[in-house]
Amino acid sequence: MTPTIYGMFESMTGTWQYIVVDTLTMTAAIVDPVLDYNPNSQELFDQAANSLIIFIKGLGLKVDRILETHVPEDHISAASYLQRWFACDQGYIPPIYLGCHPREPGTPSTQQDQFPREEYRGSVWRTATDEEEFNVGELKGTVIHLPGHSPHHVGYKIGGTF
């Protein structure tokens, strides 16, 4: 089975967010959601996250999980905001998956090793480990460790699609 994937660009942070959908069950996963951030005023806005909510509700989808490919250093995640919203709306708390890869023995701890970051506090989250399997509706998903952007970066193969 192949998912339907919707990409939404958030121009203030220059970040892509994705919605991966199993159209058979109308179940979705949100990938890398962001809050809008204005570096000049240092203000946060929830317009991008609210656009995701409106789009998802418009399609009649149930959000099963929120997937982060890495702990973002270049933007602020909307995962906790969306998790709280969908928990109230759906009566189910979609877990947040955070990319995590153990550091090499003897390597000093960094800020990236400290989970959860402030924006995840109070959320239901879990680390996404290499080759871990999960479902989005009937679609099979696998976590793939992809260090690069950060040492904790992961990708998600869902229904045969990265």
C-alpha cells in the first residue's frame, strides 16, 4: 500500500511539514510540524500548526502519531501543541516520536542528548529507534537512522515511501 502525502511549506522558518495518510482507514501521521517564529520580534505564532489542523479536519482524518525526523535546532516544533489539540479533539493522545541515536561511548553529552527539550515538556513522546516498526492505519512504517542534519536524525519509511 502506498500512502498519500501532503507537503505544507512554512515560509517564516523555511520548513516543510508533511501529512502522511492511509486513505483506506483515514489515519494520518504528521511529520516535522513547526511553529511560526519571527526572529526580529522573537515571537511565536501557531498559524502553520493551525493550518495543519484545518487541513486534517477538512479531510476527516484521525491523527495517529506525530513524527519528528530530528530534535529541531533550526526551528521550534509544534508537536506538543498539535498533540494537545488532537488529544482533546479525538480523545486519543497521538504519541510524538523523536529521532534518537545513542552516542558513542566516551563522547561528551551535548544539549541534543537532553530529552525532552522545553517544547516537548508535558507531552507524551518516545524515542524513535533504528529499524523500529509502527503503523499508520494499515500502512507499515519503519524508523531509519540517518545521521547528518543532526546525530539523532531519522527518516520514516511508510508504506514503501520515504
